[in-house]
Amino acid sequence: MMQKLSKPRAIVVGAGILGLAYARSLSLRGYVVDVFERSEKASGSSIRNFGMVWPIGQPNGKFLNRAMKSREIWIELCKSAKIWHKQTGSLQLLSNELEYEMGKEFMERESTHRPKLQLLDKQQTKAIFPLAHKNNRGAIFSGTEVIVEAREAIRLIPAYLEDQHGVKFHFNTPVVEIANGFICTAKKHRFEADIIILCSGYETNLLYPEVYESAPITISHLNMLRSHRLSHTIPAICAGLSFLHYGSYDRLPSSAIYKKWATDNYPKQVYHGIHLLISQNYNNQLTIGDSHDYGMHHDPFQKDDVDQLILDYMNDVMEIPNLQISQRWTGQYLKMQNGQSEWFEEIASGVYLANGPGGAGMTLGFGMAEDTISQMIG
Ligand SMILES: Cc1cc2nc3c(=O)[nH]c(=O)nc-3n(C[C@H](O)[C@H](O)[C@H](O)COP(=O)(O)OP(=O)(O)OC[C@H]3O[C@@H](n4cnc5c(N)ncnc54)[C@H](O)[C@@H]3O)c2cc1C
């Protein structure tokens, strides 16, 4: 009689978006997957974000393709798991002639490979977004962006992966040691696997600190706000300062002139890496941000002045009467300093580190897991 071969086993550490994405990809390839999450519920970067699946920010080529692949997986997964999501597209508000010129240059370079991209004039912008500022000059509309409510989606996906893919989640279970073929939990339980994937996010001193210490990384610290419910729905928004933030806008003919204009006109916003992003959830609340302060240590104290700089810029590009803020929080993510948006490395035999999508983990995570796992095991 033929002996029945047992299925290969995988362990994933961390139940943020990367941990969930790797658990999904491995289970689809026949692995028995266990996910270990330190907290009772995932509470890292993945639940603190805008829930923006944002291909418009990714440069053409590998990362735009990856973002589009993630988008497809998000939509399919949200439909199957009955998780709220909205294919809003995105509207980048342009406030003056220079920003409009950047918009034209972006269209010229990018419209062949980005579906549903349009440059709108002032009237067309107002028609889609009546709250645009009276001085608005136009907008770039892109049809590919999707919004999820991150704090809900990230906490619902585990139940879906358990039901549909047999992935086992161990919450409240910090992993304190990883070695070739096994992990140990804080309660000294040992679990074995053929592959271990470390998706522990921005906390670099917990496991393999020596790997992080020598890596080209920094930690970005962000301020975020949430409004009360609005009485109407709005599209997903970004604005002119986003030209400085995303790789997709790099090296446009007017980029250097725009950088100088932005630094002269918004010196404090540029200093704190502020650009405007707004997503709206199913309760019509707005998630508003964000700022980017960099360094390996960040104090836990919320800075009101940084919040105010975000709101000041928002009020320059749109007019939302009586906006009330109901929540404020900070978030952090690990960012590569070598220009990469991916860090996937075998750090010990059979132990892989998956990190590095920076401010785009929701946008790139599912695609990154699919690409790296298929390269590794087919
Ligand atoms: C404020 C903010 C806004 C953002 N907005 C967006 C956006 O709209 N769109 C987008 O694409 N990206 C966005 N990002 C980026 C995105 O959120 C991150 O790239 C992504 O969440 C990183 O996911 P992760 O799984 O690597 O980390 P995390 O979500 O931080 O998950 C790591 C998990 O590992 C667990 N863990 C750590 N150590 C251990 C251990 N020893 N044992 C067990 N568990 C452990 C932690 O508890 C945590 O749950 C934003 C980020 C922030 C902070």
C-alpha cells in the first residue's frame, strides 16, 4: 500500500495584513498554516490605516502590477467573506495652475497603462465633489482605488481564512523564539513547521533584532483623525502635496519646480511629510491624515499641532462645513531606506522575513505574498 504523505506545514508570525496575505497564499498551495498573533486582536499598522487599496500611488511596472493583483484579491475576498468594501476610485484635487500642469504631465506619461484615468477641469471636479474649494483648478480621477474599513476587515479575515482555508489562528500568543523548523511561544509551547514567515511589522526589537539593526530601515510615525458621520458621501481624496509622497509621480518634468513651490508655500506640512488622504467608511465617517515623521524611536504623545497642520491643508483644498473630529490616533510602519517596497529574505534556514511595503501594505500585501510565495514554491 502507498504511504500517505502528510501536508507541508507553515507558521506565520503576526496577523496584520502581511500575515493574513501569507497565510492565504500558503494555504492555497496546500500548506497547513498556523498564525500566531501576540495580541487578542491585531492592533498594529494594519488596523490604523485609511483602508486605501491605492494603485494610483504605485510606480508603473512591478509595483503597479502588484497593486492591481492585490486589488483583485481584496475585491474577491471581501465579496466571499461579506466584508464591506467600496470601489470608489480616487480624486486628486489640484489647487492651482502648477498642480494642474503636474496633472497634465502625469496623464501624458501614465494614461496608457492606468485604466480609467481622467484629468478633470474645475466644473467636472465640482460635479463629482461639490465640497472642492472654490479656488479648485481641477482633479485627476482614477477608477482603480478601493476602500475597506481596515479595523473591521483585518479582524474579519481570520474567520474567513479559518472557515474557507483551514488556517488556524492563535491569538494572545506572543512568539518569543524562532529557530530552524520551530517556534516557541511565551507560554513555552513549541510548534514545528517546514516554513516560518515572520510578519511582525514595525516592532523590530522583538525577534531577530540583529537582522533589523543592520538593515536599511526607518520607522514612519503618522497622525490620523476620524470625523463624525457626514450627511453625504464623498469620493476617496488626495491632493497636490501627494505629488511629493508617492513613487508614481516621481520625475515628472515639473517635479523639481513643484517641490520648491510646496516647500515655499507649505513649509511646515512638507517638514512633517503631510499630504492629504481622506477615505470614507460605511458610516460616512472620514478617516483623515496624514503626517510622516521618521526615526527608529517615537514618543507616544499625540501632537496636536501636527493634526492642525493636516486640517489646515485640508481646509485649503476643500470646504466641509462643521466638520467634527471624533477620534485621533497614531500609527507606525517600517519603511525601507533603499528605495524598495519589499523586504523578503531568508534570515535563517526555512525562516523568512516579510516586511517593507511601508505606507502601502494594504495596497501591496496580497500581491507581495502571491509573488514571493510563488517564486519560492510555485
Ligand atoms: C496610519 C497609517 C495609515 C496607512 N494607510 C495605508 C493605506 O491606506 N493603504 C495602504 O496600502 N497602506 C497604508 N498604510 C501602511 C500599512 O498599514 C502597512 O504597510 C501594513 O499594515 C503593514 O502590515 P504588517 O502586517 O507588516 O504589520 P502590522 O499590521 O503592524 O502587523 C504586525 C503584527 O505582528 C504582531 N506581532 C509582532 N511581534 C509578534 C510576536 N513576537 N509574536 C506574535 N505576534 C507578533 C503584531 O501584534 C501585529 O499584529 C498605513 C499605515 C499607517 C500606520
